[in-house]
Amino acid sequence: MRKIGLLLLLTVLFILYSNPVLAGEGQTSLTNREILERLHTLDLSIARLEEGQKNLIIRIDGLDKMIDGLVNIILGGFGIVFAGIFALIGFVIWDRRTALAPAIRKNQELKEREQRLEKAIREYAQREPKLTEILRSVGML
């Protein structure tokens, strides 16, 4: 990939630098010294491009680390939110049970009281025949 990019860059630079040579047929050809100077400037520009690429790669690596940090923060935030939701659901269930406990206890007490009253009325109905008739008419005996 790097070689292809370098080859493409050399080709583009060659085309750009070769235009003035083709434009003037009557001019003398380039000397070896001029060619060497142009190659040297080309080498310097390639070196600057490579240095720029290295700096760009370092910046991209820094951005990757920042993005990883943000992802961790977001995941941690979601974890906290879900933990809070589950804690709230648990609290609601616990609160319902504790709120219903007195009502259940009161209901049990009322059932026991009702049973004692029925027992007392039945025992009294054994001594009073009129009460026995009344209880039979309402279906309690």
C-alpha cells in the first residue's frame, strides 16, 4: 500500500516536473546537477509526507484511545441506570409485601373473631330454640 502510494506520488510529481521540459524544444536538456537537485527536493518532500503520515497515525491512535474511554464511560452509565432500575423494582416488591402484611394480619384476626362469634351463637342456640329456628332459616345451622 505504501509502495503504491509512493509510486503514485512519484508519477504525479514526474508529470508535473516534466511539463516545462516538454514545452521548450529549443531549450537545452537538464544537466545531471539539476536532476540531482530535483531528486533531492523530491526526497525531501517525500520525507515530509512520511513524517506527516506518522503524525496523523499518532493522532488517530490518540482518538481511538479517547473513543475507547468514552465507550467505557457510556457502558458504566448504562450499568448504573440499570442497577438503579432493578433496585427500584426490588424496593417496590418489598414495599408491597410490607404494606400488605398488616392487612393480611387484620383479615386473619377478623376471620378468627367471626369463627368465635359463630361458635358462641351456636352454643347459645342449643339453649334457645327460637334462635335455633332463626339460624336454620338463614342457613347457619
